[in-house]
Amino acid sequence: MDTLAEVNQKGFVDEYIDPTLDLFAEIERLKKEKNAIILAHYYQEPDIQDIADYIGDSLGLSQEAAKTDASMIVFAGVHFMAETAKILSPEKKVLLPDVKAGCSLADSCPPHLFRKFREKYPDHLVITYVNCTAELKALSDIVCTSTNAVQIVESLPKDQKIIFGPDRNLGAYVAKKTGRDLVLWNGACMVHEIFSQEKITRLRERHPAAKFIAHPECEEVVLQMADYVGSTTGLLKYTINSEATEFIVATESGIIHQMEKANPGKTFIPAPPNNSCACNDCPYMKRNTLEKLYLCIKNEYPEVTVPEEIIERARLPIERMLDISAQLGL
């Protein structure tokens, strides 16, 4: 067990954890003492998922947090997710175990550059994937998720011109499914871009009965091979409902923990990336550890804050998405 925890943007804090300490018990105690809830994304390490109050995708977790009476939200995920929780629950304290838990996709779309990009298409509606910064959401007309992106676009008039960002792969998938001509921002998630078509093909030859499932953030050549394409929640549900007993999974490998828990007896194989790793991990997601989670609740730091003006502007496109989703029965 690591005893030195990095909790400060400026470096390391000299706070050691007794290696004999039962971190699960201590975290449970602190949660009750501080009226806190723990949200964990599917891509977190198994220990964090197991101690979380809610496990899910980014927007679903923030919606759950907004429903609770907790005064403190500890978001075991990445920075933009904690920002979204703050947008939906501005009165609550939002903590992130490691402030350096960023996101390659969010980083691929700097708001000041996207603002200039948007200005080139003044007659276009802006739809942004929820996996982006609060400031980018504030520049948007509607926010979407990987679950509802296709339906959100289809709900708009066919002559409505649309900018879609920041994920070019999800945008291309939506354009193909809807037949719409979308203007795409050239952003991507580093995790979903490195799956190897060649290695997946060889893996499928060794496991001919396995279903190949993929997240729409993957490149088109990978999606074309898939038996099912869906969000993290969609992929999990597919494995539960499918009669197949083997699955090759093309998304961050953290989701496999929940797949295995929900499907005893079924086998899950992480799709091979284009590198020497055995599986596909997000280095940002994996910055959060049980030790950092403990120190985060104990010290109530690092705290994620969002300027009030950004909160007000960013909440509107999220509410538009929720309204459209409700109208469509999603």
C-alpha cells in the first residue's frame, strides 16, 4: 500500500497513512461524519467502485448526487465530471481525490479555440458531448451523452445546421446513424483511439463465440467490427441481456469489474490496444486511489469550484438535453 498520497496541485503533501488502517472502515466513518456521498465512474479501480454509493457514467452520477441530501460530493472520476456535479449541485461541496485527474478528450478542446471555431459557423447550433469542461458547456446550446447523442440530433429539424464537439469519433458515429452533415471539432479520447484493429481481429479468431462490443468514442474502423456499440451503461446492460458467455470489450477496462459482478460465469476480455499493455487503462482515471479518496474526505480537499457565471450558462444546455430526453422518453 502506498503511504504517501498526492493531493495537492503543487506537489506532494507530507501526510502518511498508517498501513494497518482499515481504509474501507475509515472512509465509511468519514462519510457519515461529514454527510458525504461517493460517486465512482465505471472506469475507477475496483476498490473505489466497491466502496462508492453510486457507480455509473458521468452525467448519471451527477444527477444522482443532485437528488441526495448529502452536503458533500466526493467524485471519483475526472475533473470535468466533478465540474458537472458542481453545476447541478452548486450549493454542495464537490471534492476530487486527485486534482490532476484530467481528461485527454476535454483537453483536446480548449474553450478559447472552440469559441473562435464556433464564430465561423454563426448559423449552426452547438451540441457538445458531456465529456468536456464546464466552460465548453457554457459555449453550447445543447449537451448530449453517448447514450442519447443520436436521439438528440434526430430531434432537431433536418435543416438545422449543427456543430458537434469535442469528440470527432462520436460525432462521426452520430452523423452516420442520423444521416446528418455535422461540423465536427477534431478532438478525441486517447484511450478509445489506440485500439488495434489487427490485434482485435486476431483475438476474435481465437474467440469465435465472443461478442465484440465497443464504445462510440472508438475509431470507425473499430466500430465497424462491433456486434454492439453503446455507452458504458449500454455496454454493461448488453452483457447482462445477451446470451453470449464471452465478450471482447473495447472501452476503458475499469468497466469489466462491474460486468464480472453482474455476470457470474461469463468471460470478459479487454480489447488490445496498439501498445504493449495487456489492457486499456485511462491514466487519468487511475490517478484516483483508495488512499487519495480517504485523504480527500478527511481533509475536504482538493475542492472543485466553478465560477457562478459559468454554472448559470453551463446548466442551460444540460437542462435542454434533459428536457429533450424526457420528451423522447429516454
